[in-house]
Amino acid sequence: MKKIGVLFGMENTFPGALVERINSMEIDGIQAEFVKVGGVEMAKPCPYAVIVDRISHDMPFYRAYLKNAALSGTQVINNPFWWSADDKFFNYALASKLGVAVPRTALIPHKKFPPQITEKSLRNLEFPLDWKAIFDYVKFPAFLKPHDGGGWRDVFHLHNEQEFFHAYDQTRDLCMTLQAAVKFKEYFRCYVVGQTDVHIMPYDPSRPHAERYVMDPPKYQAKLLARVKKDALTLCRALGYDLNTVEFAVEDGIPYAIDFMNPAPDADIHSVGKENFEWIVDKVAKLAVKKAQKPVQSELRWAGFLNGEAAKAPTKKAVTKKSTKR
Ligand SMILES: Nc1ncnc2c1ncn2[C@@H]1O[C@H](COP(=O)(O)OP(=O)(O)OP(=O)(O)O)[C@@H](O)[C@H]1O
Ligand SMILES: [Mg+2]
């Protein structure tokens, strides 16, 4: 029997619906349940063939548990190693290299530093910072937001330098990005599942939280939707996320990707609505079953060692060749 486990936090509707859906498919040899975990023995095989992770970003114990599980072949949605390594600023930089439209974005040093950092620790840091160069590049209006955040926390909409410094002073020891504001007419949130399926949801961030998913959207140009779909897939394939939401703000017909590191995306029926909920439950259920039936080895550095093929050290010749090329 291959077990699919769901690991979750406060959410109430998605985890139960997912377990129910998988079990209602009545597939021979597949069974879904909520994960149960206590103390974890290192390298001990995990009883789950697949774990759908909805919470490890908030709970370091779960993240470490999932990495250990991956070592014995558990397929984790999403890859806990990459999720730990990723951040939103890297995402923007990658997108710009991939030809996906993103607003100009700059990374800026923390306003306050973590307690262990003293003046002596900062000798590599330019001081004073060249704020003019940063503002000339990004330009106002702009958004100041964490390089790794969510839930609209510590996001500021700014129109000038004065507003910027007022907001920056409130950002504690967070690492922040400053991003050009998109004057958007349309806004889309897209579920992307299995790096193949995209569900575009018109979204209105100006409405109260529970009404943001637009249930009666106008008709959009097919060309725009096709580009949104293509760009959403490009981003999720490049980042390797099997479950993600990609957000686009559309100005003059150009979809700018502004938030696409959501590996545990909102899937609560009360915010996304019945139809979107149905879609995401169905697609994630099918993806989890597929992964249980046909595990795919992800690109893990040590995978070759576990298969008995120790990674080869580069030969002397190869090293010399490479270094002369530089
Ligand atoms: N560059 C931008 N141009 C226009 N609006 C933006 C931009 N960046 C952020 N916003 C607005 O701020 C909101 C929150 O930003 P963002 O999605 O980046 O943060 P978040 O913390 O991930 O929020 P959430 O969890 O709600 O997605 C967006 O929904 C959008 O309305
Ligand atoms: Mg967002």
C-alpha cells in the first residue's frame, strides 16, 4: 500500500478535501491520510510515498522532517530543499533572465541588523548607501516588500522618497526589495500544478480579503491569457515547483509577474470560491497519485551516491582545461 500524507497547519478545508478526493478515487494500492509524526530517526524510511506539504515554511521541524523523508524516496510537494533555498528577489532576477516581464526590482540592506551583527560585521557594506542610484533605477511609485514574505505582511505602497524612508524605518531586520509599481488594469492569480496545468483566476487586490477572487470576470483577450499561461509555466518549470501560484499585474496588455513564490498557496474554499477549490483539489489529488505511482528522482546532489555511483571528482586534465578557458 502506498500512502499519501498531507501535512498542514491552520487551514480547514483543503487538507480534508484532498484526502477525501484521493480516497474516493479508489485506486488500488493508494491511500491518503493526514501525516502523523513524532521524533524522527535519521535516515529511517518514511512510511509515505508522497507528502503534500502545506506548512513547513512556518515550522522548521517539519521542514527538517521532510528533507529526511526525501532521502528515503518520499516525493514531497514541494521540494523542501529548493523551497528552503529560494527567495522572491532571486525569483525576479531569474524571471528577467527568462524573458518574463517583471517590474524593476532592487534588493536593499536591512534597516536594522540581527542582534549578533555588530559594526565590525558590516565592513563589506557600502555606507552611506547610494539611495539615489536605487531610486533612479526603480523609480516611484514603488512597492517596498520583504525578499521572502507572504500574506501581504510588511508590504508598502510608496510615492516618493519621504514615504520610502518612513516605511523603511518600520521594516526591522527584514531583508527588503524595492519594486516599481505596476499600474495594473487586470490582475491574475494562477494556480500551477505539476508544472503542466494552469488555472487563471481573475483577482482584485483592492477588495476585502474574502471577495478578491472575481467570480464574474469580463472577457479577456485570448492573446493575453495565452501569455499569462506560458509565463506561469516557464516560471514554475524553471523553479521546479509542483504546486504554486503565480501572480500577474497587467499594464498596457503586458502581464508583469510580481509574486510567484507561493509553494503552499491559499486553497481555502472560503477565499478562492467553490469552482477554484474544485479545480485545485482535483489537480493536486491527481498529481499526488501520479507521484505515488511513478516516483521521479529529483535533482539532489547526493542522489548519485545513494545509487552507488559516487560522484566523480573532476580529473586534473579537466580542471586545467576549464581554468585556462577563464
Ligand atoms: N510591483 C507591484 N505593482 C503593483 N502592485 C503590487 C506590486 N507588488 C505588490 N503589489 C500589490 O501588493 C499586494 C501584495 O504583494 P505581494 O503579492 O508581492 O506580497 P505577498 O506578501 O506575497 O501577498 P499575498 O500573500 O497576498 O500574495 C499584491 O497583491 C498587489 O496588490
Ligand atoms: Mg501575492
